[in-house]
Amino acid sequence: MLDGKKLYVKSYGCQMNVYDSERMEENLQSFGCTKVDKHEDSDIIILNTCHIRHNPTANVYSELGRIKIYKDSQLKKSKRVIVIVAGCVAQAEGEQILKQAPVVDIVVGTESYHNLPDLVQKALRSSNEKFINLEFETIQKFDMLNKPRKKQSYSSFVSIQEGCDKFCTFCVVPYTRGAEFSRKTNDIINEIKSLADSGVVEITLLGQNVNAYHGKDVNNNDFTLAKLCEEIAKIDAIKRIRYTTSHPINMTGDLIKAHASIEKLMPYLHLPIQSGSNNILKSMNRKHDRDFYLRIIESLRKSRQDMAFSSDFIVGFPGETDRDFEDTLDLVKQVGYSQCYSFKYSQRPGTPADTMKDQILEEIKDTRLSILQKLLQEQFDSFNNSTLNKTLDVLFESKGKRKEYNQIIGKTPYLQAVAVDISSNTNPEDYYGKILKTTITEIKKNSLLGKIQD
């Protein structure tokens, strides 16, 4: 047991990592650990890492340098601190982490973190030994973690699918997360029911290719993502359903129709395309062209007129010409996004794109990214401005920054943050977990202000 041990977990990267961090916390807490908010207060430190781009990886090693100072100071007091690197950097770099950062005691991969309690206890019993587990144990991981869950907020992530078989040439996920794997439908439903029982009202289904989900129930019946959403919608306490991240080629007809027929399924979809150029899409091995993507967008908008979209874009992919970049800008203008994520291409060792010819100069990447982000910001602002004076359903979850105004924060169906000032003699917690009609009264740079309707 790990009774009395204080645990600090820091996540980098995607929602899947946030989910994994929550599960690691829950697992270690069941062995007696207590969660803390600063690594300076901890006995066990976990960095749950991302390997998609260079910067997050570099940030991990910088953080390990700061942790070493703390660990050394505690060792002088005869206090042992266990340092763990988990996640995609762990999976990709393995023993290299132990060589480059001797402060690390344990390296655990994306599909084996259910073994952490045992690894931590072994590390505590040993003064010098290092431990590493990079096995792909996806089935065992989910079996081990199929425990009732408690609410950490009114909105919760639930992993339904892991891994990727697409092998985009820029991406490390197939190598760090393994092949596509879908959880059993009943396990997912039971997890969501336990969250609903604890007060969760919004569920976001997670997967590297979440719409590639193909699970089975206890009777061996096949379940697509659309059918799974239908089952989740039957849980009365769950009021909102989301899913991310999707791949265009897995946007099947039944899933598009689900957006029209399932009221709880939010009218907001993150659908990455990465580039608007057919030449670059082919070089990226995306398995579709721009016209296919635009048809999917059109079909979804016909299915539900209030649909809004976000996406991911990579600029400066090897071989990207000025014309290719113009094609990306053109596609962005045709779609009209509510928000997007955009990045310069970052070479990742082990991926096919890493060794491609015609790598783009950094100054060209910088210029293109600036142009693209200016356009995306204009669309973001336009979408937010379109909600002014509209009344939207807002899920309230926490206190706002302006405590002197008794402010509460919620989010719209489109993941926009909304701040509302309530009566000074009202308890903010009375609003938490409730979805209330809220009129948008003002547009700020990164949020909206609103007034709850009587």
C-alpha cells in the first residue's frame, strides 16, 4: 500500500492524456495516495507526456530539471521522491529517458500505466534500481481500470478507443499508442453510469480515431460510434454527449444521421484535415482529398443546421508550395470554422515525413502560420460575434475569476466559455451541474458574458 504518499500529476498534450492522468490518479489513490497541486509537496511525481511535436517533449526535460532540484533537496532530508515519466514520450524514447534524465525512477508507456502501483512500490523498496514498462497491454489496462468512477467535474472524459491504423506520415501515434482497439460497449456504459451517479452531466468520448470505434456488447453485437451514442443518450442523467478526435474517412452515414436524431449529441465537431492541398494530403497519407472532406462538412450541415466545426492544420509540411498553402487558406474560407488548432510541421524521429526531402525553412513556416492564424482568428471572432444577443444552453461548472461579482463560468454547446454575474447573496454551487438558458450580452477576446434567463 501507499498510504500517506502525496501524488502530483502533470499532463501534456491531448484530452486522452488528461483522461489517462485521471485514471492514474484514481488508481494510485485507491492504494492510499493523496493528490496534491504542486510537485514541491509530493512524494510521487508523474509527468504524463506528449510526443506529437518537439516543444512538448523539450518541456518535459526542462520540467525534469526543476524536479531534480526538489528531489535532491528532499534526499538531503532522507525523504525519497519517486519520479515517473508516462505517456507518449515514455513510449517513444524509453530507456533514453533514463540515460538523459537520471532523476527519473520509472518509465511507463501509454498502455501499461495500470501497473503503476506495483512499479511504485518496487521503486520505494529499491534505492537505485530503475523500472521501465513499455508493453502494449491495452486489454489488460482497461480490464484493470474498469472500476466505478467518481466525479472530478460535471464534464468528464471517457476513453472508448485507442491506437491508430492510419499511419499518417507526420504522426507518431501508431508507434506510441499501438493498433486501433475498441473497448467493450458494456464497460463503457457502466463507466458512464457510475459517472452519472456521481453527478456528471456531460460526457466526451475519446479516441485517437474515436469515430473508428467498433465495439461489441456482452451478446457479441457490433456497435458503431453512432449506436454507442444512442445507448448513452438513454442514460437520463447524461445531458450532453461529445466525441473527439475524428478522422474524416470514418465519418459514416449513420454517424452523420446521429447528429440529427440524437438531441444530446452536441452540434460541434472537431474534424481535423491538416491541409487543404490534395498534394499534401496525399503526401501525409490522409487517405482522402479535400473534396471528400468538404462533402462531409456539407452532409453534416444538412443533417443539423446549427453544426459548428473545428480542425487541426499543419503548415510547412515537407514539399508544401505556395500553391499548396493557398489551397489550405481556400478550404478554411469555404468551411468557416468556429475555432481551430494550427501548428508548424515538427519533425518526429521514426516517422516517414522526418526523412522526406524538401523540408521547409522555419522562416517560411513562421510566415505561413501567421497568415493562417490571422484568418482562423477572424473566423473565431466572427463565430463568437454571431452569438451576441442569442440565448444558448450553458452548462455551469465553476466559479469565475471576478469573485467580487459572484461570477460563475459555464460552456455553450460549442465549447465557448460564458461568464455570468449572479446575485451576491446566491451560492454559486447552486448553479453547478445545471444547463440554463443564457443570453449572450457581450463578446470578450476569449470568452462571452451572459445573463441567465428567469
